Amino acid sequence: MHILHEPLKQKPKCRVELHVHLDGAIRPETIWEVMRRKGMKLPGNGSLADLKVALKVQEPQDLKFMLEAFQIFLPAIRGDLEVIERIAYEFVEDEARESVAYCEVRFCPHLLLPASPHVGGATNGAVDGANGDVEVTTDQVLEAVLRGLARGEQEFDTKVRVILCCLRGQSEFSWDLLRLCEEYRDRGVVGIDLAGDEACREDMIDPVDVAVFEAAREKGIHRTVHAGEAGSAECVKIALDTFGAERIGHGYRVIENEDIYQRCLKEKVHFEVCPHSSYLTGAIKSLVSPSKRHPVLRFVEDGASFSINTDDPTLTSTRLCDEYALLNSWGFTEAHITRANFQAALHSFLPPEEKRELIAQLREAYGIIFEAPPSTTASPSASSPSTTRTSTPPLKPSVTFGTWAERA
Ligand SMILES: [Zn+2]
């Protein structure tokens, strides 16, 4: 007997992702095709399978090792606006496949400029092209990304906005990044980030980055900071107090300092958790607790605000469904996952009206009922709990029933 099985034709967009790097979320197939077309040396025997093996970080390493994997493919992409636009477009398609309603993708346009010895000194973000005759600017790189995202949003109905990354140790880009945040805030850029290896000793904090984040705060540009991943709980405190971070990228090691952790719970600090990546960067391995129990378990038990993210899917070889599956294997239920998605929406960097729309979209997707529950008594008194509940006007028109029986 044959049983016909057709997959679902439509799935509700019910997920929100806040922490994923565009240059760490490129399809291996695209990298392979572009590298072959450009005659660049591919790893192994040059097959797609060998490239996938080379890209995937197999064992927990340190963050530096993980970031080095970018060097395999970044040269194929840098300065190529057509490829950059394609990557952004394909990213939206991949997010849509993962049922993502809204995503904030981050990158540093300076790292996508053509490789050039002048890149470090390019204060206006313009360098000579790979051929020496084409000039590519950070504005053009950003515009290519925004074009790809807009085309993707149009076609796949997943909204994606951009966070621009400042890089620790490369603060020569930071003011230009702030300029881009300001100039493109109405065209899809919603925030600024500080990424790269954590330097959390006060004397290692770059005053340029501090000044840029202070200016971002004054201009109303949203801020997130990678902290408490390789660095200690103190880095989380510095991200909040010195950089005015509204969200923390990773933040796992915050649980090593109970005072800082309790403060974060009290202030409802949002942690952008990336489960697989946290192992592969060695962040969990470096926890001082002997059990190495993942901090997200503590977050969920304590009602901390967090989202579930992929970080660098090209290197982790995971999609959101794999991140969710890992958390499910640790005992997460659909309620935990749902809450994480609502927390992500609530802490997104969207303007208030769009944030309200996103939360309404999630409510619809999860089938959250707006109508007041039917009363269990025939004639509820003015002080009954059901009256108290219905005193808040429902968000949608509703029908009121006197009794449960009347409902039929
Ligand atoms: Zn990251």
C-alpha cells in the first residue's frame, strides 16, 4: 500500500533571530561556486564535500581558531558587490525556510571591502578595487546588502534588518560605522555592535569605541555588545556600564559572578544565546564550573530574557531548527522556545510600531487567543476574577458568553 505524503505547503513565520553574522551565514554551495568561477584554490580535492568539511568547525576550539575559518572564503567575496547582494538575498531565503518572521543580521562592511594594504587606513571607507581600477566604498557594500535583503523580503516575506559591527582592536572603522548607522537608519540599519575577541580589562578598552557607543546612545542608535563569551562576567558589566549595551551577545559567563548575574535578571538584560556556537568557540569549555552545565539552562530556570540564535551557521553547520533541537534535548519545551521568540521580538531593535506588528504576528502564528475566557458563573459579580480579566479591552472584537453552556 502506498501512503501519499506531501509536506506542508505553508508554515507560520513564528521565529525571531537576533544574532547571526552575514559573512558567517553564507551557503557553502555559493562559496564553492564563486571560488571555482574565480579560479581560487579550494580546500582538499576541490569538491563541495571537501569545502564543507573545511568550513565546519569540528571540535570545540577557541574563538580565534573559529574566526580563522573565514579566511578560506572571505577573499572570494570581498569587494564583489554582485556576490555580496546575492549572499544577502539567499540569507533571507534561508531564514524564511526556518520560519523566521524577523531577523537582525550583522556584519562589518569594512571586512567586505577588496583586500588592500590600505584598508586599515581608509577612514572614509573607500579603497581601490581588486583590479586597482574600481573603487568600492563601505556605503556600496552596505547598499548591496540592503538591496539583497529587500529583494529577499519582497519574495520570501521574512523581514531582515542590519546591525553594523565594530571590531575590537580595529577601532579605526568605528566612527565610519556610526556614520553608516545614522545615514542608513531609515533604510534598514537598526543598531551597532561590538564584536571580536574580548578585552575586558579596563586598560584594554579602546576609548574610541567607548566614544562611538556614547555617541550612538545620544543619537538613539540601538546597541548590542559581544560579551561574556570568551571574556568573564566583568565584560558583561563593562558592556552595560561603559558601552550602554541594550542586549548582550552570548553572555554565558555572567553566571560566574552572582552579583552581576542577579543585576542582569533584575534589569531584564537580554542575552543573545547561540547554543552550538557556544561549544565550538570554547566558551562552555572555559566555564569555571566543573559541570560545564550550559548557562542557558540557568537562564531558563531563572526566567532570564534570552533569544535562540545561530551566530555563524556556515561554520557551525547548523540552522535554527538544529539549535532548537539541541535545547529540546536538554528538556526545553515548546513554552520555553515560544517565550524566547517573544523575548526576542520584545528586545528587537525595530521601531515601536513595527515591534508591535511583529509581536502581533507572533501571537497570530502561535494561535494565542485574544478573546476573554468565558465566565464559569451564570451572573458574574462585579468583583469576580473573570470580571477583572475582562476589564482590559480585548485586542480583537470578541463575543461575550454568560456561561460555558451558552457558548454552544
Ligand atoms: Zn557573534
